[in-house]
Amino acid sequence: MTFKSSSMDTWSFLEEIEVLTFTIAASLEKDSGSTFSKEARDSLLNLSSSWRLEEIAGASHFLPMEFSDLVVERIYQYHNQ
């Protein structure tokens, strides 16, 4: 088995988050390899108005390794708002 995942329902926990929350994801370009589907993104943003999502063009599932400086910069920018 190459991949293994948890059967834990994380959505019930995400619904409890009340602080502003910033998520960075690969944009949904063709062949991006993103594992974060459009449906999941929409569901996340519909949990509450406290969720923010930034999509990074040209990134894949390995976004933090591919664009590490950009990810760090975006986190600092969000934190300093």
C-alpha cells in the first residue's frame, strides 16, 4: 500500500474553528496534481467567513517545497494584517 489515510471526520472539527484561518493551495490548473478538490475548497470556505484561501498558480501537491519562500512570505503577511 502506497498511501494510507485516516477515516477520522475532520469536517466536524473544522466547523469548530472560530479564529481567522488562512489556507494556501495549488491552483486547480490542469495537471496540477492538487489533492484539494474544488468541492473541498468550496466546502471549507462555506464553513464560516473566517476561512481564507489563496491559490498559487504553477504549484502542485508539493507546494510548500516548490514555493517555500512564497509560502513563508504569505504566512507572515497574513499574520501581520
